[in-house]
Amino acid sequence: MTFSGLFRLTIVSTVLLGACGGGVAGGNGGSAARPGPTSLADSTVDAWIEAAGGMQAWRSIERARYTVNTVWYDSTGSVRRMRPRRVTLRKTSRGEEARIERPEAEGLYVQVFDGDTAWAALNGTPLPPDDPAAEEAEYVARDVFYWFGLPFKLRDSGVNLDGRRLEGGGVEVRVSFGSDVGAHPGDRYFYEFRDADPFPEEVDYIEQGSDARDRTLWRHFRTAGPITYVGTRRYVDEDGRVTKELRIADVVLDPPLADSLFAPPAGPDRPGP
């Protein structure tokens, strides 16, 4: 899930419009038969998709820009650090492209994934493939596309959904991925829907290679054009204290974008665009 990051959480295709709708998210399904885990997850996700504008609205968007601000808090709840990142997204026949511009003390980092190749640069100079910024470029690019594209990305191929009812009401939708999906297919997510709200209130996750389940609280759902996205994701510790926030702002849909934004800069082995 800020001109910063992420979104750690790195959470896809056709909407099944005949499902139960928003009532399931509140635990009020009208069917006489209790839905199974798959149908419960599908109907809950479908209700979220419809509340967020519908799948056709997401398909109509070809490009986007936004700022993601990461805010870190200390143990007293005071702001310790803030960092912006500027994100540019584009859908192409090759795949989903993303460009992230991240200012740091040493200068401006740029990370790009064009759906096939990832690269990074610092102050306009290409970084070697083993530089940390270059190594994580594909993961970060997929991440920013994924989180902004929720809930629609939950209908991509290779995304597995399972569901269960929560004690006291509500639904948990568990999300896992096929082995060939994304840079971290072992990540797992748990979306919790409460009351009659079609939008999730909490999203927990277990990163690939870890057993720790981390929590995020989702707040401030906002609208841009035909879609609704989550405006703030709050990371909380085991005591419920907020440790970090990811805040999305300055959303612009379908701005004109030059191809050069996604082309690597010139370097010793690259003549440039």
C-alpha cells in the first residue's frame, strides 16, 4: 500500500456481476444457502469493485499520475520523517508501465519498469543493475500500480481469492498469487470488511519469506474521475500505534505522457532515446 512508497503490500480481470453485491460485505447475504469461501470472496470483491466505480471505469483509464507521501512516526506519535514520490502509470500493449521519482539527500532517483525491463537512474545517470535502486525497480513499479489499481487488480489472472466470515460480523478475503505473478508471488494479504461498508477497513499482509503478519488500516477513500481509491494506509504495530502512513494526493487521470518518460537515459551501454 504517499511521493514515497509504498506501498509494501504488493496486491486482477473480468468482473462477475451476478454475485451477491454489497450485502455480503456486511454479512447480510440474502441467499438461503450459505456461500462457500470462493463465492463469498468473489461477491465481496465484486461489491467493492462496483462501489469503486466498476471494472469498465478502470479499463477506461490508460494513464495516471499521483504523489505518494510516506510519513514515519516515532514511538510518541510525532512525525519523524516524510518523503514524497511522484508516480506515473501507463497501460500499453506490452504491459503496465510505471515511473517513480524519489528525491533523497544524494539527488533524484528515478525507477522505471516498462512491462518488460526495469532500470534506475540517479540525477540522470543510469545505475548499474546491482545497485539497490535498480534491483528493486520492478518490484516498486508493480507495487505502485497494484495499490492504486485496487480493487480492480484483484481480478487479474493469477490472483487467488478465498473468504471467511468474521466473528462479530464482516468478511475476510484472503489473497494469494500464482507462482508466476509479480516479483514477490509469495506475498499474502487479508482484507477485512466490516458492517455494510463495501470498502475494506483493515488489510494485513505476510511478506514472501516471512511468518509475521503486519497490519494496515485503510482510511480516507477518495474519488478521482470515475474511480474511488484508498487515500491513506496506516501501518500499526502490535500495540495499535501508527508507525507509518502512505498518503496519496495530486491524482490526475489520463494526462498526456511522453514515451521518453519510460525510456532509460543515455549511458556507456545505452545511446538513449
